[in-house]
Amino acid sequence: MELREIEIFLALAEELHFGRTADRLHVTPARVSQAIKKQERAIGAELFKRTSRHVQLTPIGAQLRDGLATGYQQIQEALAAAATAGQGITGELRVGYSAAWCGNLVVAAADTFRARHPHCVVHIQDSQLNDPVGPLRDGSSDLQLIELPIDEPDIVNGPVLFTEPRALAVPAGHPFAERETVSVEDLAEAPMVAITGQPQYFLDIHYPSRTPKGRLIPRGPSTSAWQEVLALVGAGKGVSPTSARAAHYYSRPDIVYVPFRDAQPVEYGLLWPVTGNTPKVRAFVETLLETATA
């Protein structure tokens, strides 16, 4: 009995309907019928009782189903493992993310990826905003989902997965906290708490030094970690731009998140080293794209 014939038999044993079996396997009902008749001739006994309304397994058919099912599953698993190994999707894959909402997407994609490629272990890790490409350069991360822009000669800019509107994190007692929205021009009226360590082109987008009209934006204290930014804002040391989604993930009684009405959205995209365009990285990128658009 050939592998395709085993597949047809097991599908019919599950569906108990020639039409549904044909649809499932993308063949004609006649092809299903021919395969079953061939099997019955070879075995010398009926495998199914057929009427105009019902299809049922005979005792011999049930015995054959039970005997074949485990072996067929093992064959499928072996073929999948061989295909995975042939594509190089084995070993370990380390995926970093910057914001909590990026982490949620990475975790969901990792679940799908592990099911497809069980011989590749996915490690998910938090990435620090003050060193967005360091883990890619030192080999501690293979792929990162972080805020853009990143423009480095040794780093590949992959697809942008999603964008988020911006908001301004302000102390709960600040006059801005009473507003429904703020403008980018309002940044000239409060010291800005920023994260240090990023390239200047990154700071110009996320922590600008001047408003669109050229007004100087005063600088407050800087730090290297997002949680410290929140602590400084909550203590009244300044304000800080962020994604509007931070209001849901980093809610604090001493901070209010006020939406910007005129700021460009934050782009979140994928990065990997130019030397790291491996089959498993490409496969995880494809999985992330599917997950982000699902």
C-alpha cells in the first residue's frame, strides 16, 4: 500500500464521507473510491460498508485504521523533521523585543513557529532601548523587534510590522495632564526625560531637541532604562514621549498619558545582522508577519 493510499484510507476512516475526504485531500471522489477498492482487493476483505446515506468502517477496516494510524503519524513527523533539518531550521533562535506589546507579538509568533519547527528552540528576551543593536552585534540576539529608525551598515532593516500613535507621559499634577491632547510644539514648555545611548538620528525622531517651529525643547534628566524614565516622570522631573499603548502596559497613579494630535506614529520593525540572514531567521520573520496581520 503506497503512502498516498494510506492517507486516503485514514482520511476516509475519519470523515466517513467520500465527498468530504476528496475535498480534504484535493482529489476527486472517484479517486478516493478507486483507492479504497484497490486496498480491499489487496486485503481480500471490505474495509467500509457503504450505503446511499452512510459509510461505516468494517471490523477489519477498524483494525487496519488502528494499525496504520500510529505508523503514519511517525512517518509524517519524520518527514517534517527531515524537511526542517534540510532547511537549517534547527538549533536555537534568540529573538529580542523592546516594548511589552512587541513582546506579546513575539510570544504569539514563537508558539506558531515551535509547532512548525519543533527542532528549533526559540529564546525570547527583552532588549534595552539604550543599546538597540548591541545584542545583534555581540551575537546574543539573532533578531529584534524594536522602534525604528535604525540605520547601521551591518544591520538589515526588515519589514515594519506595525505602527503606534504617540502619547506624552506627564506627571499626574502637571497642567498637560488636564488636556485631552497635546501638540509637538508643547514640548518646548516642559523638560524632556530621555533615554541615552541611541544614535543621534534615533534621538532626533523620538527625543527631538527642537519643535517643528524651531523652539528649543528643554532637557530634563536622562537615563538608560524605560522604568527609570517612568520613575523620573512620576517624580515630576519632566515629560517623555512614548507610544500611546504605554498607558495600558505601564499604568501608574503618578503618570498620565496624553495623546499627541500631530506627532508621527512610532514604527516597529525587525532587525538582524547582515551576516545573519539564515533560514531560521527568514522563517521566523515570515511567522511574525503572519501573526501581525492575523
